[in-house]
Amino acid sequence: MASAVAIALLLFTSAHAAVSAVPYQDVLTLSKRGGPVPGRNDEEVRMLYLEWRAKYHPTEKDQDLDEYRLEVFTENLRFVDDHNAAADRGEHTYRLGMNLFADLTNEEYRARFLMDLSGLRERDFSRKTSSRCLLREGDDLPDSIDWRKKGAVVAIKNQGPCGSCWAFSTIAAVEGINQIVTGNLISLSEQQLVDCNIDNYNCSGGWMSVALHYIVNNGGINSEENYPYTGKNDTCNTTKENAHVVSIDSYQNVPSNDEKSLQKAVANQPVSVTVDAGGDDFKYYQSGIFTGSCNISTSHAVTIVGYGTENGTDYWIVKNSWGEDWGESGYIRMERNIADSAGKCGIATHASYPVKKGPNLHNTAVSVLRINSNPIR
């Protein structure tokens, strides 16, 4: 991947998402067995599907049952059951679940929810990688850290059908450094980035470094309360845009392909990263330490909010923007310190964080919602 792309974190939605270097295949295509899911009869599967649909598509009626969607659901259920049976035998460190993506093929999931980096015009906002986070001899990093426990992480959000993961990743990092520096945890506005950051692509994706550049040049960002998320492209509200609730001084990139330097960055604050989220294992992740297969071609933006070790396996604590029903209440723990320098699913290839040195420079006549958070214990 071009070095400029490695510096500027670009994500872009495509209705025809390009296939990664190692092509993904739908479980519907891979499965040739047909018939009932092992251990489940047809009626049980149908009832599970109806229960799932009532939760995720409550406006649909039973008489409108889509037999094709039921077939896709059935094959996805087979995949999840097979994986979890192997996990029960000790073959995996993580489990899968039938979440919001359960009636989509992998191709549909990737086209609707993920991004494509290929063939896009570059922006003029790249910077040299910072040496600030290079791990040096004598650096003493904590064995673990969880910024949720330190009150620096806002509750899980949901980007919905808008391709705005870049905005959620950016905002989570800014929310984190603001709390660390000022002591105030404030939920900030992803919608302002979607509407007003004209150098990005709204709900069709965007450059995370450009979003940070925008916040610096704009003098700050408004709160979510004052500029709420709508999940769609809209006209920039310039009055709200100019109401600066939180400001940052600058932003930096972590050296690529260096998990130790990434660990040093995360030891100081939450960090925006990109990952390959295109596989079925990631799509259906429910719990445990994710050690599944994936590529390093990034397709989704998330935020690292900590790291730790469990039963000898190092992991990252990663905040997603797909709601609390996905993963471990909206989070995924991803394997850390692997042999591949790019990290699990390319997590160490594109990492960026905001820099903040002092109090916020407010330019606002609107209220600020401060969250009296109860940190995760």
C-alpha cells in the first residue's frame, strides 16, 4: 500500500467493495451440505430466525418471510455453531454470535458496512510519522491499561447505515484525550464531521487524519448533545460548527508496523486505528480474544482504548461503532504482539491520535453535556 495512504488514514465506502488480497467467500457459497443445521431441526431454525428478525427488523411481519434470507441465516447459523463447537473443544479463544449481520452474505456485509481504500484521490494533509511514540530503551510501559476504567471512554455508539466509522474513530480518540487533560468526559459530535468536514466523503467514508486536521483548523468540535447524530449526509450547520466545546492542538501518526510503539501510544491515550473487518469471524465476533484469520488491507476504523493479557495471550481492547449488541457489549479484544509486524488484521498499520496540551478554548453559547460516567469495573 502506498506510503501516503499509510500516513493519511483513508476509509471509503463502496457499493462494490473490492476483494482483498485473500478473497473472502460467503458461507452460503462454501457450504455444500444443505439440509438442517446439525443439532437443530428446521422448525427450531425458523423460530430462531423469526426471533432474530423481531429484534433487528421489528417492522417486518411474519407473513412476509423471505425464504432467501432464511437460507442465508441458516448457513450463517451453521458457520457460527461449527465455530463455537470447536471453541468448546479448545480450538478457538473466541466465540461467535448471530448479531445484526446474521441474514447477510459476506459480500453484502462488506459492500454495505465496510470501506475500500483503492483508487481514491489523496488529500494534501499527510505528515511525517511522529517519533514521539517510538519505543526507546528504558521506556517502562504498564502491563495493562483500560481507559474505560479511567473514565476516558464514552458509551458505545452506533453509526447505523452511514459509512462514518472514520468519524466515530476520530471522535472517540478526541473524547479520550479531552478527558485525560481536562477531567471532563464529553460526548462529541460525529455528525459535525459528516456534515462540515468538506474534505471528507460524508457517509461514503473519509480520511481520519483529515478529520483531525479539520478539528484543529476549525478551532474545535461541538458536543453530540448540541449537534446530534442523524446517520445521514446533511448540510453543515455553521452556527453549531462554530460552537467549539472541545479543542485539540494537533495530531500525530504512530510509526507503522510497530506494535510496541502502538502500545506506547495507547498507554497514554485512546488511539484511532484501522483494521480488516471483512471476514465472517470478525463479523460475528461475540466474546473472547480474537485470533481469527483476516487480511491486513484495512476496511474499517475503530479505536484502541486499552490493552492487557489473559491466559498468556496479549490483546488490544478495541471500541467499535456497531452498537452494544455486537461483540463484548460493543468492544472486541484483538490478539496483540503477533509475529506479523502489521498486527492482527493490520491494526498496527495506520494509527493516529490527537494532541492536547491544555484547557479547551471555548467559542460557544450553547450548553456542554458533561458525562458523569461510571467507569467499567
